[in-house]
Amino acid sequence: MIIPVRCFSCGAVIAHKWEEFNEKVAEGIEVSDALDQVGFSRYCCRRMYIGHLDLIQEVAPFSAPSQ
């Protein structure tokens, strides 16, 4: 869905770098280099970004309407 605020393993805050990471990948930078550039050195934080699937646009049409 959306990127978690903290890493599940170490508890480091990771969500604030999501947009920067996506911009670097969109520019054509390799994923491993983009993770290095945004400052993720721990493998647990890196896997949070590598394994993330952004499904919010696919799930949003099925959400309940606001009242």
C-alpha cells in the first residue's frame, strides 16, 4: 500500500526518503545506487524499499466513501 513510516526490523524512520528514492530511480539510477544516495546502508531498511509494491492506486477505488 503505502511505504511504512519505520523499518520493521530496526525501527529507523524511512518514509521521508520515499519520494527522493523514486525520483532517482525514475532518472535511471540503479536501485542499489539510489538506496546508497538516499542514505540507506542497513540491509533491513533497503529491503523495505526493494520489496515494496505501491498498490494504493489499485485499492483506492474499492475504499468506502467518506460520510
